[in-house]
Amino acid sequence: MAAPDTTLEAECLEVALEAARAAGAELLARWRRPLTVETKSTPTDPVTEADLSAERAIREVLAARRPQDSILGEEGGATGDGELRWVVDPLDGTVNFLYGWPSFAVSIAAEDANGGLAAVVLDPVRDELYSATRSGPPLRNGEIVTASGCESLDRALVGTGFGYEPEVRALQAQVAASVIPRARDIRRAGVAAIDMCLCASGSLDAYYERGVKAWDIAAGTLICRRAGLTVRTLEPDGQLPSGVVVAAPALIDELHALVS
């Protein structure tokens, strides 16, 4: 196995940090102010000028710093054909943002053919910045974070989320109802990237959600794995879309079986 390219990892992390801060500034400038709101897939799937301006800010940084790379953004789609790809969610938690709930994030990951190289998740309101590289530790504001290592579902605080389509939500509610009596409790923050970072830092013991997209979980996946957690795919089952489940190795099998 080739040695990790720590120079590239460090460069990508630096670029991701700059892009996340630029996007965070755009979001805070519009936080709790009147916004133009449109919808995408359903009435519960909004997009605002804050989403769009934040992604523009990210793309401007990437164009200046890494013009040879490709980008997959939630709002701007896929652009470029570089071997290194940036996976960008400029505003994870748009509904929270609209309602003035102080829980939303900027999520940025750099990936190559072998997976994540560098990842950043920024919570602009709390000024908390989670980050990791392929060969480095998971960090929160520069300090190493540690996952809980919970080994028993009945002691686990589990995060989850719900999709946009009513029929999918109804099925997800049934799954959540099966988890509640087996776990310590459930939390639903509405921000996949933050949920994954809370797992990496021990504030959640596990997390699962269906209907997440690559931009929702790319950064969180690398951060969780660098914290020693197992990240698995939830395969689609004909009624529910694919998803993700995250937990410590001793807990992952039990939770995966329950939410599959």
C-alpha cells in the first residue's frame, strides 16, 4: 500500500477550511433575516438564496485554489472532470435555517479514487469546526475528539433523520418506533453532517438515516471513520431509499440489523 500523501491532504484541508469559512459568512449574513424561498422535490424540501450564495462562495474558493478538480454540489450539481472531487453541501439543515433554529452546517469533503482525503463540517452559529484528513485525527476546533465507544444499544443515544416524501416519512416513523424501546433515546437534529460529527465526538453514540445524499455524509463519513467508528450503507429495500448507519464496532451489527 502506498504511503499517504500528507502534503495533498494538508492542502485539501486548508482549501476546505477556507471554503467553509467563506460559506459560513454568507449564511450568517442571512441568518434570521427575510429570505426568498423556493422548493425542490417536495414542499418540505426548500432552497433559499442562502444555500445558493454559500455554494457560490465555496465554488469561488475552489476555482481559485483547485481549478483542476471536479465538484459535486447540492445546488450546482456536478461540474468538471478532475480526478479529485469536492463534495459540497453549502447549507445542511435548510429547514432549521429558515425557522431560526441554531443548527445547520457547511459540509465539504475532498475525495479521490480511494475515498475521502480531507473533510470539514462547520457549524457557523456555534463557531464549531470539525475536520479530519485521511491519515490525521478527528478534530473539533483543533482539538482531538473521541467517540463514545458505546457497546450496548440500550445505553445508546441514537441520532436519526427523516426524508421529504410523506410515504417515506411514514415508513421511517415505523423504524424509529422500533428503535425507541431498544435504545436509551433518539434525537433528531435535522442536520446529517452535524449528527455524524456528534458521533465522532461522543455526543451521540450512533446515527442512522435513509435518503441522505453524497453531499450530506461525505465529510461526516471521513470524520467518523477517523474517530474509529464504523460507517455502513443501508441498502434500499424497495420502499425506503438507501442510507447510512454509524456506530462503534461493538454496536454496529445490532443497530444495523434493527434499522435495515
